Amino acid sequence: MKNQNFEELQTRTQNWFKEKGIISPENVFKQYTKLAEESGELAGAIFRNNIPDQKDAIGDLYITLEGVCLDLGLNFQDCVETALNVIEKRKTKTINGKVMKVEEL
């Protein structure tokens, strides 16, 4: 399979959710809890330094986030842009590899 650009992957992801018939505001909390599960899988894969499982977990996190966006009627790319617009203006300091808001220090 050829590498696809992000928009093609996003369309495939959205179509998968539509085909499964699981897009619904009533499902958003279920999708949110799935994020917690996938986040735990990523933590375990990082701990074990298991690259294939890291890639799978990161992909699962994106797919689940896309599902949350669909349930809420939001566009994933708009959400990312909104967050970047905020964090790019935020005053931060990096301490031991963690970015902290200056007002929290």
C-alpha cells in the first residue's frame, strides 16, 4: 500500500466510523474512555521500548480522537489548529523535558 497523505488517512478513518454506525453524541464518553485505554497501551509500549506497539497505540489514539470529534460534530484539524494557536502564544519553560506554563511555576 502506498503512503497516504493525512487527509486521505482522515477520510479513511471517518469512513470507518460511518461504516460501523457508531457516530453518535451518546457514544462520546465511550470513545473518551477508549482514549484512556489506548493511552495506557502506549505507556506500556514506551516502557517496554516496543516500537511496533508504540506505533499501533499512537495510531489508535488518533483514530479514537477522530471518533470523539465525529461524535461531537468537530473537525480534528480545527481542534489541532485551535490548540496550536493557544500554545504558541503561551509563555512556557521546559524543565526536565516537560513544558510547563510559566504561571504554574
